[in-house]
Amino acid sequence: LNLPEAERDRIYQEERERSMNPIISMVSPSAGSPGSSRISQTKISASTPDLLVKVEGTNLNITSAIYEDIQQEMKRAKVSQALFAKVAANKSQGWLCELLRWKENPTPENRTLCENLCTILRFLSLPQAERDVVYEEESRHHHNERLQHVVQLSPEPIQVGKSIYADLTGPDCVSST
């Protein structure tokens, strides 16, 4: 589309609202007029009913509050969107950014969203100490991958690269966790 990003977002949001809430699209026949876009800008209704999903024999109660829970967890653990998305849902930072931006209501009809939110909810239901260990391990793993990549790009990868890598991963560099 050759439309500005803001206009594409507005149209996308209106279509999502229409498909998720037929009452708004019936009440607002002038959906294309500038004044009606205020109605469709509402992302989540405060009266959104809870969605009870049974996953692997366990009932999970998914509400729109999960989006705030995700934000709070990232702040508490001081982790990036990229790290949280990777460990909580095996997704990208961009995916999580869009999830938090649109804050779709979890409904049984949107099965993919429900599955992804269930995955995140299961992660958030782990004890805090376990989640912190997962963040630390993934962060360390990502750091080692970057280090190996830098070593491979080094102009003298055999001499300099091995000694740097050995210093950082050798027996003297043991984590206390």
C-alpha cells in the first residue's frame, strides 16, 4: 500500500474491530468518516470476559490483563522485549511488540492468539526464581553466540580469536549460578 503508516494502522485497526465486534460496525455505518475512527480506536474493553482455556489438562484463565502482566514482568526482570519473547513464546521482538501494541481480546475464534497467550501464561506461572534462571541462561547463550560470531569475523581468528574465547569460557570463567 502507498498509504502512510498511520493511515494503514487506522484501517487495520478498524477492520480488526469490525471483525471482532460486529456491534460497533453495525452501530457505526459511517466507519470511513474521521469522527467514527474514535470508536474503533478502542483496543480492549474493560468488560472483556475472561477466556477459560484447557491446555494439557490444566485450565488457564486468559484475560486482557495478560498484556499488563507481560509489561510488568519485563520491568521486574529488567529484560528486553527480544529476550522475553524468545524465552516466553519462542517468538521475535517484533512479534511481541505487535502483540503489546494491538492488545487483541483473546477469543476462542482466534486460536493462534490463544495458543500464544497460553504459552506466555504458562511461562509467567513459573516461580519467579525459575523465570530469572531462564532469562540468565538465554542471555548467556545469546552472549556466547555473539562472541563466537565476533571471533569468526576477527582478522586473525586462530591466534586472537581462540585466546579471547578461551579467556571468556575457560575454567577461570565459571558462573556462580
